[in-house]
Amino acid sequence: MLDSKIPSGTLDQKWTSYKGHCKLVNPANKRKLEVIVVGTGLAGASAAASLGELGYQVKAFCFQDSPRRAHSIAAQGGINAAKNYQNDGDSVYRLFYDTIKGGDYRAREANVHRLAEVSVNIIDQCVAQGVPFAREYGGLLNNRSFGGTQVKRTFYAAGQTGQQLLIGAYQALERQVALGNVTMHTRHEMLDVVVIDGKARGIICRNLVTGELERHFGHAVLLCTGGYGNVFYLSTNAMGSNVTAAWKAHKKGAYFANPCFTQIHPTCIPVSGDHQSKLTLMSESLRNDGRIWVPAKAGDKRPANDIPEEERDYFLERRYPAFGNLVPRDVASRAAKERCDAGYGVGTTGQAVYLDFKYNLINKYGKAEANKQGIQHPDTDTLIRLGKEVVKEEYGNLFDMYEKITGENPYEVPMRIYPAVHYTMGGLWVDYELMTSVKGLYALGEANFSDHGANRLGASALMQGLADGYFVIPYTIGNYLADEIATKPIPTDHPAFIEAEQQAADRINKLISINGTKTVESFHKRLGKIMWDQCGMARSEKGLTKAIEEIRQLKKEFWSDVKIPGSVNEMNPELDKAGRVADFIELGELMCIDALDRNESCGGHFREESQTEEGEALRDDQQYAYVAAWAYQSENNWQLNKEPLTFEVAKPSQRSYK
Amino acid sequence: MQHYTMNLTLKVWRQKNANDSGHFETYPVKDISSEMSFLEMIDVLNEQLIKDGKEPIAFDHDCREGICGMCSMYINGRPHGPWQHNTTCQLHMRAYNDGDTIVVEPWRANAFPVIKDLMVDRSAFDRIIQAGGYISVNTGNAVDANATPIEKDKADDAFAAAACIGCGACVAACKNSSAMLFVGAKVSHLALLPQGSPERKNRALNMVAQMDKEGFGACTNTGACEAVCPKGISIENIARLNREYMMAGLSDDK
């Protein structure tokens, strides 16, 4: 019953063959078809722009004041592409293989291969739009390396790659707005999908400025609404990032796949206190040049620079000599947690490790720059000075950001870092065409589950968002809409629209009428703590069972004691937040149920019951080589559908980065 | 780094909606940690207001890492507060001392009408981009990314201009509410690159026309915009915009 619609043929021919045989919509008919795009990050903006260019009538929605604010903008390090400009052995196959292996063999081969294939087109497209990627002195594009790979295939724009890519997609989107092909609705939040005769036909959304509910028709609906990391309260996501659109779709019949697959990113600025509202990432690209260490002696409280070389434990280099500081994110995160739990952590909380740039400042950048400038036998101070200049160009904005937040200068003292929730590999289940289990309802980018398996490699999120929006959906949506050309726009006074709007209104009215004693924020914090403790870096049957009970209790309390100020028919950010937190609570329960079902350690999912004698993650391909696609049945009740994963080309092996 | 706590007095602009005339309200806030961000301090105040049965202060914010450009507070007479090259969300409370009074207002400009409290409508910026802030290339049209080498210095300059986050601090700081730094940054970003060259004349003319239409003021080269820009966008971009605009105006072919 789960048909992933993978085309036949050999892996490297599937996408070519699909494109050659899928149905097309002629230009005259495209103009009659309306497409709704929810979310305007990399996936949404690129999809809306590309579909507008093709001639569809697009309506795009975002909750921010402008599509340029979407959280893709905060991605720092870079975007992968199999260009092999560095002549270091890269290829489409290598990128495909690294992504499948990095995802710990829990992603679909066909989707990932397609992703690797179109990665090269993405870079071309972005450069044509004017995205100012980093360049060499010869005028050609530069690359850097990233965790989990042994080639340099990452394109970047200082530490602001996401910003530059999003601005590129945003400008393409605004061009279509100017041409009248896209209508943009900012400060709008989607509250439901309207399904008529089994097909998605529109959405209900709230105008966040006036509080009014609106109905919008579309022949198809695309959810490009990002991930749900904020279920943990503290994450590197933006404050507004939420699961509401995806969750409403789930309750209308879209399966939610692998919800427990969460990425805990190793290099974030540690929590400083209870007031903390969010966490800030320090790009993984810093692991290229920074060495991660803790004092070799537990409880050593000396300042970092006073600890001599021989009393430091470079634990990643020690445990994983082949990849060293460039092991994948899940491996690096667990290793840091292990050291801190064992009492070797640094900083006031002891929940941090050092990321130190001094070695490469001197030995890599300093020496190269001295050579270039013809300085013979430079002393250490000169090397540091020269090295700093290069590092400033590569990562200046990140170093500045670190200093603003912590008040410490990372050029002088090592950064303190600790893992934090960063990305969610799980999401709405989609087939090869990116269609969910509801016909005509699509999910793109982080909102879907398809390409990263149990762990996403660095610099792959930007790649996937843009692949889905620029190069996949323009083909696959045609295959669906070709059969819809006779469907006239459905008036929004259709009973299904009225009913969906009524349900949204009822829920809002119910929320505001509770008038209890506790703030929305306090519930969100409590949910986050349960999730982080029991469904975070390490999970166990006992902890997850307890968490499910606690979440159910929290839900009852929320719906009887939450306090929301203001009224319904006005701008009311607390009301918006309440709706989002209510959905996060329900999602949190499903995440724990999914984590409980998966009694194996794979990628970002570390089950304490499933580890090797050395404490490394132990995957169980016999029992768990499947995608867990959950169907919503009723409150606290989901049905598990399994999509078996078969690997014809990249044969699963236990990951080793040693 | 030594941490401390402080008690502060906040004077915050409250305005129910676009039609309300608005006024300042004074709030004491207690036990603020020097490690908090400015917005976390506002979070603390808002939680207190909700518990007291009052309406929390509405303000725009999202990424809280200084890149989305959504936060927009005018703090003690300066957009984004006292730090150089900084956004409100990245301002931390160690910038203040026990007993300080802090005045918080929204951006003030005719082209940025207040929506509620500290939130303003910056959709004028989107419409300026719609007027020409892009390269007209459809998806799939592109040649190989390395087919056109671009001098590193030019690419770096284009990147420096493209780093604009569209927050509007430049407009808020300008006595004329001019958007020249914003427009100059976009025109420069695209004019410095060979890909942007074919449309450079129309781009400069149309973006400036839209800027005027939105009600932004004229530039008198005061430089307040550059001084408060969180991304350090240089005023050279305004000079480049003027050159682009003049050259476009003087030539026959657009």
C-alpha cells in the first residue's frame, strides 16, 4: 500500500528515464492550473519561482514579513555538488554513496542518486543568478571539505552560504511576483489542508496581521515548511520554525516518516542559562580547521591556553584516525557527549568541549601566507598574525558571532562548543515524485523525509532544498497536473473549505478561552526538556516509555491551563505560538513512539540497548531496514506502515570512520 | 568573562495597531543576566506581562543569529542598539549596567508603517527588489558555473554588497528615511558580476523609481546608514548606485 513509485531501470538511468516518459502539461493549460506553495525557504522559493517561470499560477505563503527571512538563510557552511572541480576523485556516484553511507543506510537509493545527479545543475543555476560563491585568484570557484567525506566538493560564500542561496531564490521568486505569475502572501500561517475527493485542493490560513482566516484553492499544494527541531524548545532553528503545516497535513492523511530521526549538530555554542531562547550553530566547516579537544585529566579547570599540548585529549583524532575531526555529525556529537558525561567537559557547566584553531592558524594558513609573501623563517607571532587574516576571510562572520554571544575572542582562546538539535531528517513521507500519501499534496526540502536517512551529511540540506524546488518538482508535478487540466478551480464556498475553516476557528477559539495560569512558553520549555532528555542523543525503552506518559500528561495540562492574552481577531503572536506548541506536543508523542519502535542504533538515532562493546552505534539491518511511515488514526493512536529499503548498489556495511 | 545581574527601566513604544496613535510605557525589569541577549530580556518582560494579565510587546524576530534581518528595534536612539556591526538579536545585556534606562522604539519611516508595537511593515523593500533586483535567468538556462571566471576581488566586493540582510536599519537611521544603502547594495551586488551586466541600466533606473514611489527620502550623504548597518555595507555602494543611475540615464540603449 506504500508505493514509492521508483522508476524501473538501473540506478543511474532512473531519473533520465523518468524525465523522458513523465506526462507534460502544455503551456496553454499550465496557465489554467493553480499551485499553492507554503513556505519560502530554499525549497519553497525555488519551487515557486520555477513553477511560475513554467507558467503555472502560483500562490506562495510564508509566516514571516518577507520570503527572504526563511530559516534557510541561516545555513552557514556550504552546498555540496559533484562537480569534481578539484580533480580529487569526486563523481555523482561518490556523492550518492557518501550520502547513503552518511545516512547510515536508511535513505532511498533512487532519491539520493537523483539528488547527486542534479547537484551539478544547482551550482550552475545559482552562479547564473549571481550568487557570489567564494573564488580562487584565477577567477574559478573554490571548494572546501566537510564532515563525512574525503573530497572537497562544498561550494560556499564565507559562512553565509544559506543567505546567498536564499537571496538568489528569493530574487527569482520576486521576479515572478513582478511578472504576475506568483502571488505572495506574507505574514500568513497555514492552519489546514483542504482535501476534496481524496485530493489536496487548497489550504486554510490565518492572516497574522488581522487574525482573519482565509481559504485558498489550488490544483495542487506544496508544503515546503522546513523541519521540526523546535519540538526540543532549544535548537538552532529560528524562533518561528514550526511543524504546524506538516502536522495538519499528517492529520488529514499524510504519513509522517521516521519522525525520531533528528540531527544533533556537534558544533553549537553551549547553553548559558535558563533564559536561553535558542542555540546558535558554529558551522561544521570550522572542523576543517579547528581541532576538538578536552583536558586529558577530568575536572581540569585551568584556562584552555594554560593546558600544555601533552595534557590535551584530541578525542576525535584519537578514536577515528582516518576521518579525525571530520567524522559525520552524529559520531562527533556522541563522542563529545561521552567525554562530558565522563567528567572531562569544560566551561562553567561542564557541558562543552574546545574547538581550537591555533594549530591551523600557524601551520596551515600562517605558513602558506608567509610563503606567498616570501617571508623567510617567520616567528610564531608572525605566523599567527598572517593566519588570522586568512581565517578572517574564511569564517570572519562566525568568529564575530561567537564573540558577540559569549564575549570571548575565538582568535585568542578556543571556542567552547556542545551538540544541539539542528535538523530533522524525518518528515512527511513522500514517493519518488515528492507526493505525500495524499494525492496532489507534496512535501519538499526538510519537510519531507526522503534523502538523508538517519543522519544528514553537512552541506547537503541546501543541496536537497534546491534540488527539490528547482529540478525535481517542475517535472514531477506535471505528471500529476497533466490529468487535472479539465478540473475547474473549485469555489472556496465548497463544503470542504467551510468545514476546514470552521475546525481551524473552533480550535483557535478553544485555545483562547482556556484562560488558565501558565504561559505557552512554559509548556514549550517543559516539552523540550522531556524530548532532549529521553529522545535526544541517546534513547532507551525505559526513558521513551516514561516520556510518552509525560507528554500525554503535558498535553492535558496544556489544554486546561494555558494562558493566552489578547483576542482572536487581531495580531496575536502568543496565540500563533500556542497553536504551534499544541502541535509540537502531539508530534513529540509520535517521535517517542517511533523511537521506541526502532530498537537499533542508526545515524542520529542512538538506542542504548543497541551498541557494540566499544560503545559505537550498532545498526540492525535484519529488522529495521525500513522507513517507518506512521498513519494518524485518532488521538494517541497511529498505525505503522513499513516501506522496506533495498540497496542494489550501495550495499550496507557497518559504518566505520576509524 | 565575568557575569552579573542588573535591574533596568524600559520605556517601550506601545501601539495597538496601524491606526492607533501610540505612546510610551515604562516597565521595570529585574534580575537580568549579562549573558542574556536583548531579545531574551524582552522575553522575560513579556512572560511577566502575560502573567500579570497584560498584553505582551509585539516585535519582529526569527533566526536570532543576526542573519534573517527580521529584528528591528530602535534602542536609545540607534537602530539595533549600541554595538557596531550588530543586530538587535545579537546585542547582549553585558552592554548595559545596573540601573540603566533603555528606550525602545520601532523603525520610524513613512515607508515603514507601524503594524503593532515594535513591528513595522517593510514590504516596500520586497517591491523594490521586484522592480529589478534580480538577474532574469529561468531555471535550467544556466551554463557551467566555471564557464565565466570572475576576478576574485570583484566577486568579494559583490559578496560584501550581497551580505545585506534587508533589515531596514539604514532607513531608520537616516534623517531623510532614504533607502539608498539598501538599493545601492543590491545594484552593486549585481552590477559587479558579469551575469548582472545585461540588465544593469534598467535595473538601476527601475529600482530607484520604485524607491521614490514607496516614499523613501533622498540621500544627502550623511553616512548614518553605513554607521548602523549590522553587516557593514559600505557607503561606496551608494556612490556606485549613483554612477550606475547616471550612466543609465545618459545612454540611449537601455
